[in-house]
Amino acid sequence: MDTHDSKATQLTRAQAYELSEDVPTNRSTQPTIGDVINARLGRRDMMRGALAVSAMAAIGGAATMGTSRHAYAQAGSSFDFEELTAGVDADHHVASGYTANVLIRWGDPVVPGAPDFDPAAQTADAQELQFGYNNDYLGYLPLPAGGNSADHGLLVVNHEYTNEELMFPGLGRQDRDAEFAGMTAELVGVEMAAHGLSVVEVTRDDSGNWTYNPASTYNRRISPRSTEITLSGPVAGNPRVQTSADPSGTTVIGTINNCAGGLTPWGTVLTAEENFHGYFMGEAAEDSPEFRNHERYGVPGGWYAWGRYEDRFDVGREPNEPNRFGWMVEVNPYDPNSTPIKRTAMGRAKHEGAGLVVNGDGHVVAYMGDDQRFDYIYKFVSNGTFDPSAGTDNGALLDDGTLYVARFNEDGTVDWLPLVFGQGPLTEANGFTSQADVLIETRIAADLLGATPMDRPEDIDVHPTNGRIYAMLTNNTRRDANDLNAANPRPENAGGHIIEIVERDSDYTATQSDWSILVLAGDPGAPEVGAMWNDATTENGWFIAPDNCAIDGQGRLWVTTDGNNYEASGRTDGVWSMETDGDLRGTGKLFYRVPVGAEMCGPMFTPDDTSLFVAVQHPADGGDEWPGFGRTSVYEDPSTRWPDFDDNMPPRPSVVVITRDGGGPIASS
Ligand code: FEO
Ligand code: CA
Ligand code: CA
């Protein structure tokens, strides 16, 4: 197939994604707009807007931004900390007065009996017992279950993907153009075992230090090599999810490319299957009933060699296997023997994550982004209602409900369009014979409904009471002037933006909501970027590529990024606080930054806001574009050996826990 990732040679996985072809969407049907865009910016009269920023740049640019720093401490700020200086080096950094410690690293023992980490001689069986690669989503669940402990809990960790050039000695970057020449069956086994999830028990001692317990019976690895996962909801058992290995269409081995996720109100975790297409190779016949489906989801992506050794990842052999991925997967970390469940009623997409909330009337609502250029934002509303006494049985709520996709209107409203078989265009005339078909081909159904194509919808987080929802949009350099819409107003959007959705009367089940843009990310000192920040934002406080987010116990928004770099921002990824109210609305402030080449994932606070867990993903990946790091970053010569700085140890994706020196809630006085 020449429509996917045809130029992967010597590219990092992220660069391959950037170059990959788009899949067809309905974007050409969207209205073009002009002045309306500007009307949507600064809608709450709380932003000065792009024009003000540009004018400011004209009279002094970044220097002006910098001198506003002392004005920063002005009354009205929700965040009390001294801003960190943006930049890049081999280490991570946190704001003064805080400590950032590594809690667990790739290769550390998770399941009792795990061997010591030996990166020069890694095996699949060892990796399956050890902490996986590229930690992404982090879920903290208090122990005991149902409690509120902020110093004892379970940490659930997604392992999104692998970087073979940084994991294995003597390999370099592998790609399909060179037929993954170095990828043996054993190395593919290590890669597979390094995917999935980890669950570890974590404790904070009296002096405030967090550790994980390698002997805990809660500890667990979930991997695409071995873990059985149940398909539930309308798609379970459907002929389109039946395969040679699973003729019943009910049990999938594993979950892949688990990106972000979300906590449920009943003490489980939803983990999101994102770029599942990348794991498939081979060719499905053009007359295959799955051809249009594969095309829309970019299957096969050809990012990995797995299909050479596992028939199910070769779509020529198992054309239905891709239909068993792309789901939201529920995991109960309190029961290490529980079988995870793929909740198909929530739709099939390149799911970034899920922001869940219990509506006032008990319906459970989940907001979800489909992370691809020109794809959509969804919400799921359960038919049943949450029963606090039912425990994990509440998970069945996620099997029965209505999935909606968002259409952002120019007048500042959002319509949530139901994806229901038999309604509107979702009929046999358009290739759907059941709700299962609508869910398997969620994207195609959403195209037909006229959803708004977005600039890579990522994490969405929900304020638990005030009706506000924050959606991160990472970037979309493919959007041109003819593709603009009110909610995605910039061509060649390299900076990304953040949209605020407000559910009227805090009714999260509503089918119409209101929206506005919180920030247009990018360099406020470069007028051509068209960034929009509150002008209290300093030269360290702006960023590009908002990706994951968290709302802390005080209702404050925190943003982490994926894509800051030398050329566009001169800074690494990190954690920024983000004002959402008052005169400072739209002000960013840098709190933590990662080592060269890394991406910032997984922000998760303890219930009392005294600890912030973050995931440092792929340190040393693609660090070669930075001055001073000018080389292809590989196992033998990485751009950083964070966190160990040991010449015999490669860089290691790690979970970091941030606490305030002397204790107390983060960024609070
Ligand atoms: Fe895995 Fe959309 O980031
Ligand atoms: Ca993400
Ligand atoms: Ca990410």
C-alpha cells in the first residue's frame, strides 16, 4: 500500500507519524469561514487575543514577554510557584522548591520473580515480568480501595510503544522499507512484552519519599503477548471480529499502543488503544469487505515487524484482527487476576484517552479524542445510571449507551450527533447493517454525520462539577486555508490549541453545548504563528503541542506537551499550569521539563494534590536536531542517558513523582 508511511527510513516513530498520509475524512464538506473565527477567539472577554500579542511583539517581542514576569505574581493567579526556565539539556528539571524523583524505570522488576534488568541481553520472558517501555498514562488508585489515601495506592501505567534503536544494542532504526532487517523473533517478542500496562503498588513514607513495592501481589503486567482480554458490548461475537484463533469473536490477546486513559468512578481504569494500525502489515484484497474500513483507519501502518512472526498482525492472513483493536479497555487493578474488557459501545478510533464524569442524574459520560489529523471528538453517555453500591459491576454501563460525535458550530455551540444505527445516514445504503458495524467503523459513521475535523484531538479532561471540559489539540500542519473551521482556525497549525467546552447547567449528557478557544499555542513573539495567550504569559510560559492534561483537586488545569523542539519553540516538552479563570485566563507557566528527546505524559495528582506523577516517554528519541546533540540517537550513543547517566545503561523511560519540599499541596500557598 503506498498510502501509508512510505518514507519511514531513518525516522523516529514520531517523525514517521508526521509524514504519514492522512486518511479520507469529510473535511471538504466543512464550511469555510472568515470573520467568524475572530468572533470565536477571546469569546469570554478574558483574553487579549492575537492582535494584542502581535502588537506587543512589535514593540519588543520576547523581551517584553520576559519583563512581564514580575507582574506575574499579581493577585488572581491560581498557581503559586516560581516559574522554571525553558530550555534543553540531558536532565529533567522542576520548579524551585520542588523535588522530582524517579519512581520506576523501564526494566525494573514488576512481577515477583522478575530477573534483574540486563539491557544488553534482554529477553521477551524477562521483559514480560519487568516494567515496560514508553510509559504514558498514569492512574493513581488509593489503597485500600474506595478510600482517599494520598500516600498508598496502585499506579496503573500504559506502555504505549517501543523505540528499537534505543532499546537494543547494534540495531539502529528499523523500518519496513528495509524489511525490518534486524528484527528477530526474540526482539519482536521483547517489543511485544514491553507494550501493554503495568500495575505497581506505591507508598509514600513519613519523610515524603515515594517507592514502589516490587514484591506486591497487586503488581501485574498486561501484554499483547499473553493477556486475554474480553470483547464486550455490541461488537462482541460479531463476525467482523472473528479470527482463526478466536472463532467466537470474544477474546483478544492483548491491548496495544495504550496512550492515555481515564479513571472510572468505580475504581477501575480505562486505557485507550491509539495507533493500533501501526502494528499491522501485509495486504488485504481490494474486494475484501474490510477494505474501506482499513483505508479509513490507515491499516496496515507497517510500523513494526510483528506480522512477520505473528500471523494475526498480517492483514492478508487475518483481515478481521484490526477490528479487535482501537477500543477503550477497562482494567480493574485491584484484582490482579481480573480479565480486562474492551468496551466496544464507546467506539473504535485511535483513542487518546477518556475523561469520565458522573452526571447529576447518575448517567456516566466519557469524553474522548481520536488522535489523527482531521479526526473527531466524541462523547459517550450511558443508558444506565451509576450505583455506588455496585462496585465494578458499574462497568457494564460502558456497554450500553449512546456515542456522539462533535460538530463545532460557528456560533459557539457544539452539537453532539448520535452514532445510532438506522438513524440519519447510518443505514444499509451506506454499508451499515447493525450497531456493531457503526461502532467498528465509527470514523466513517462520524464522517457521514458531518462531524468537525479537528487538529489532532488528544486528552480531554472534565471538571467534576462546573460543566467545563478541556480538549487538547496537538497540531495539524496539513490543514490549509481551505480546510479552516471555527474550532480549528489556523492553517499549518504547528502549535496546536486548547478548546474549552461548557455543558449548560453542568448537564454533561446534553446534546448541545458551548465552546471557545482557551489558547492558540506557539511563540507569542512571532506574529506569523498567530498564537493567542494571555499577555501575562512569560517567555517560559508558552508552549506548542498540548497533548495530555489533568485537572487537580482544586479544579486547576495542567497541560503536558508532545512536540516542543529546537526549531519551533527552543524548549523541551514539559508540564505547564494553565489559568482558566479571571484576568489571567489563558496564561501558561512552566513547572517541569523533560530531558532532550523526551515527551511528557501522564499527569496524575494524588487526591490531596501533594504529589504529581508524570511519565517521561522516550528520552533521547530524535534528540539529534538540537544544537549540541548533533547525531542520530541510538543505543550506543544516545543524546542522553537519563535517568541513570551510566555508560552501560541506555536511556530509560521512567515515571517521576514530584513533591513540594517540606510537603503540602503543589502550587498552593
Ligand atoms: Fe499517543 Fe495522541 O498520543
Ligand atoms: Ca497523547
Ligand atoms: Ca503523547
